[in-house]
Amino acid sequence: MAHVNQMSALDTGLLVIDVQEKLLPFIPDAKALVGNVAFLVEAARLLDMTVQATEQYPRGLGPTVPELAAKLPTRPDKTSFSSCGIPSVVETFHREARPKVVLCGMETHVCVLNTALDLLALDFRVYIAVDAVSARYRVDHDVALRRLERLGVTLTTAEGCVFEWIGGASHPRFKEISRLVQDRMKRLTP
């Protein structure tokens, strides 16, 4: 029997928050961030999971970066820091029976934090792939993650998420997931 906090591809959704062109140049190790977000999106799509994305005031911050935009065709814009300010985000996770939500994107201490707090208030179980979130300043990123963990958010990693979603090598999509993992390793190895 699975632990109440254990994710699976059947009960978990993915939310990509505001990975936008004009802010990305100020994000430390932006290439790795985008690669880890793309890895999560590709794996979630392969597993037929619910994947949603948002853009924070794209007129000012630009659109989602091209590497992700093609994988995320629907990206409603928002002015609230929380992605829950877009009613369809919460409605979609409820409708598709996704009580667990993995967050990735930026910035950790602004839109990711506010989204996580709202999802917690709505009784979702919230997970953050720590290698797929970032902020302009390390202190903001680190303090936000510590605060969120104390409030009940589960911290994990992109690869940790994907392996937890499939549960084992007997999963029918394991070989395809394994290829994604190997491709990611090649991209991350200098």
C-alpha cells in the first residue's frame, strides 16, 4: 500500500509556473532549470498526466521560453502571483482527480511560493522539484524552500518525481522514461 504522500502518474499533476524570456537571463543556471522543467513536462506527457502552465504578465516579462513553449501550448496569463488566480488551473486539477501537484518554474519566492500556499489552503498535496525552480537571488530561493517545507510542501527533485510517478521498472512506460533519464544525463554532463 502506498504512503499518502507517495505520488503516482494516476493522481498527480504538473504545474509549470512562469518560465519566461525576459526574466530567465537573471536566473542562476537557467539552462539547467529549463532542462529540468522540460524533462518533467516530457515525462508527465508520456505518462498521460495533467500538465498545466502559466505566464506572469507576458506583456512585461515576455512569453514562455521557446524550449518550453512548444511543449506547453496553453499558457494562460495572470497578474496574481499565485497560479490559482486562474480559476481553470484549480478546476482542471479537481476535474482530472489530481489531488497532488508538482510545481516547477520561477520565481521560487514569488509565484511558486504563492501558488504553493494557495494549493495547500485548497487541500492539495504540494511537491516542489527543487532543481526545477529558481529565483534571481539564492537567498530568496533558499528561504522560500525552507518556509514551504515547514508548511507541509514536500521537496523533491525532477528525477525523483519521475521515478516516483512510475513506481518501478515494471511500469509499461519504463523504457521510454529510462530514455528520457539518459538523455537528461547527457545534457547535464559537461
